[in-house]
Amino acid sequence: MSDPIIAVLAGGVSAEREVSLGSGAASTLALARVFPTQFFEVTAEAIPVGLDPKRHVVFSTLHGTFGEDGGMQRLLDVAGVHYAGCDAAASALTMDKVLTKRAAAARGVAGAADVVFSAEKKPVPTDVVAKLGEKLVLKPTDQGSSVGLHIIAGQGELEQALTTVTTGNWIIEQRIFGRELSVGVLNGRAMGVVEIKPKSGVYDYTSKYTSGLTEYSAPAKLGDMETARVRSAAETAFVACGCRDYARVDFIFSEKTGLFLLEINTLPGMKETSLLPKSAQCVGLDFTALVRELVLPALQRFRAAKNSSSA
């Protein structure tokens, strides 16, 4: 049986299109060192022309809407295309920060206290402040790369931020002051813990994608017990949300109040300097070795299906 071609999907239709193209280019170069590889630029909410379920296994680097939310995954399932990463159901769940927090909390992994609302039914600012305090974070429930993020101090700033909310579903969280941590999970096992230290104090879109504005510690300077706690929480959240193959789990850790889940990213950034590769480096996997490990389970599913159909 000839080896399938790894089809790298990148681009997409979301606000994170340019980020995705960067991830796709880097992943294509690395995968091509190990497997026959083909790059596909996605420009519409459709499977790209030329993708063949009999010849291709998909490695998606699509971010945001129709990338991480289960939209592309559902189309691939219908077409019989095998792909790396979470299935459609887990992708849809983890794209929603509220559903992710609720699923993880049911397994004992807490998130910050919050108020959830739609643009059509905004909360009363005085009620929010009474419940959560004046230090707040406002963000869409279903966007990545910190798109739409607002850091708020006081009722007046909350009132102003709410005027910018015109569509979609949103979440206001109590702001937890602490150390921002990220953990890659590979086949259910947590890799290294990475600490994110934005110079501005806020890990927003600019801090993420502007060189020199954020420092990283990989591995994070934590005690053995703290590291084990973060890794265990990442693995628990991964299972709670029905993830498979790989994901990246983000937390805030406060010495005073504890560990809080921020989100699970099922298709995280995939440049060599991205957080998932940094986490993998902590356990001895360079970028090429990492992408190989990320795609292997999908290759196994592809080959098992081929063997079953030919039996």
C-alpha cells in the first residue's frame, strides 16, 4: 500500500486567516521532511478542490471560524477524509469557551467566575460589577488569537466596551491576576508547561504576533508539585471535552487563588516558535518530530480503514 499524501489546509475565512497561512507554511515544510506533503489554501467554506479521500490525510492549520469550530471537520467526515486532531463534536465544543469551561468544571478543572450573554441581550453593568468585581475580561465565546478581547477596569470601562458589542455571543470573566501557562497535550498526555510573559501585562493579539513583545519560559519555572498539577489539569480538560490526538490547554495560575482554565485550542498556532512546539521542545520533540507525532494517529486511522475495506 502506497503512503497517503499529507494535505496541509491553511488560510480559511476567519479573522485568523493570515495566522493560519503562517502555520500552514511552517507545517508543510516540516511534514515534507517525513511524508509526501501537499499544501492546500482554503478560500471558502468548502473542501478544497483536489482533496481525495483515497490519497490524502488532512493536517489542518485552519484557525477560527470554519477551522476550529467543527465546520471543516464535518465536511471531511461526510467526504470520508481522515484528518489529524479533534473530531467535529469536540472541535465545536472547545471553540465555545463557555461549553469548554462547563465541561472541564464538571471534572474538577475550574474556570474564572463569569457572566455569559448575547449581543442582543447585554447585561446591566452594575449587576456584572456586583457579581464579578471591577477587574474584568470581555471576549467573544467563539474566537481565537485574542480577537475581540477587552481588558476592563471599572464600571465605566465596561459600559464603553459593551457599546462595541454588536453581534455574537460573549463572556465577561472575573480577571485573575497570575501567571499565564500553556500546555500541549499529545495523545492524552501533557507535555511541557510554558509560561507566557507579555511585556504589556496582557497577552492580546499584538503581544502574540509582534516579535519581542512577549517572553516565554519553556519549561515554566514551577515546582514539581505545581507542574504536575498543571499537567494533570490539562489532561483532565482534554478528556472532559472529548479531544483526540492533540490540543493546547491554557491556564492562569495564581499563588493566592489557584489554577483556572482559560481555554482549549484544538488547532493551535503551528510555527516553530508557537506555544505547542515550545511545549513539545520541553519533552525532547523538535518541530519536525512534533508534526510527525501529530499526524501519526490520522495515518493509522487511514490505514485501518483501508485494510478493513480490502479484507
